[in-house]
Amino acid sequence: MQSISLKHAIVISVCAVSALWVIQSAGVLFSLPLNMLGVVPWAWERSYGILTSPLVHGSYEHLFHNTLPLIVLGSMLLYGYPSSRNKVLLSAWLCSGVGVFLFGRDSVHIGASGISHGLFFFLFVVSILRRDKRSVALMMIAFFMYGGMIMTIFPRDPSISFEAHFFGAVGGVVAAFLWWRRDPKPDVKRYSWENEEELDDPVIGDAWKQDADDERREQQ
């Protein structure tokens, strides 16, 4: 998979999140029952919600809270992991939806926060496995901005689907262990002076070696 620039990655992430705003606005303007796209645990007639639930949100406020994390973490994924990015996104998306369907509370679960948690946990774990400068730098930025996601995988607010957070995180961790080797590590910049062989002093030459040999013989 071809790598892209950070600017291009940001543009793609912004366009993807903009589509979520279009969906939310259409639901409000035309009174569309967007909740019908949510996932309901063990309701097989609503199993399509595994795929569609991240596309809809309960309110503009709900979508607003997910917007910046999706843009930032999505841009990091697209920029830093060109070979595995699609697999990581799919893993976070499906694990979040399937986990909620199998183990979620009896409610309608909607929102893309499961995906954002999956991206965060992927960036976190894969940096530990790879330990190259780019991965660590991306992880440090993600952790500085969204380190609180480590706590939101646990139940805190009854109105928030922590199940989606938890299983999205599981998807990110699984993706990190499966595909951390797929992306080549960035080339390490070497300067010309690092490649030059050590040269003998043109004045002293090998004289220092002879002096050392003479000193050892005197000691004997």
C-alpha cells in the first residue's frame, strides 16, 4: 500500500468525519429514524447495526465529542501505517460492533467512539512492539491528547456504551499484534560523517602504535 503525506491523511480523515455530519444533519432535517441503524444485542433482525452503528449518533453533541479524536487518530493511522491501516480500521469497526451485539446491555448502541478507541489502542500497543521513532512519536501525541481512553473502556456513565469502547480497544490490540510487522520502519537518516572510516592522523601516522609497543617491552 502506498504511503501518503500527513496533509493528505488529514484531508481524508476530515472528509470521512464530514460524512458523519452530513448523515446526522440529514437525520435532524428530515426526521429520519437514525436509531434504526444502531446495534441491539442479540436482535438478529438488527444485526446490520454491527456495520451501521458507527455512522449515526444520538445528537450533535455526541458527534462533536467523537469528531476530533476520529480526525486526529485516523490521520495518524493513515499516515504512519500505510500497509495495515485498512485492516486496523476494519478490526476496530467489527470487533466493536460484534462485541456489543454479543455482550452489550439491552439498549440501542450507536456512535463511532468504539472505532476511535480501537485506533488509540492500536497506536499505543503497536508502538511498544515496533519501537521505531515514528511509531513512538505518534503514540506520544495520541496518549497526550487521548490517554483518558484507557479509563473509558470501563463502565462509568450508564448513558455511554462502554462496551463499544472496550471491544473497539480489543480490536485495536488484536490488530497491533497481528500486523505490527506489515509496515516498513522508516529509514534512519545517516550523515556523511557517520559513514567515513576513521583516518590516521597524517602527521602522527602509526607512531602511537610503536610508542605503545615500546612501553610494553620496557615494562616486561
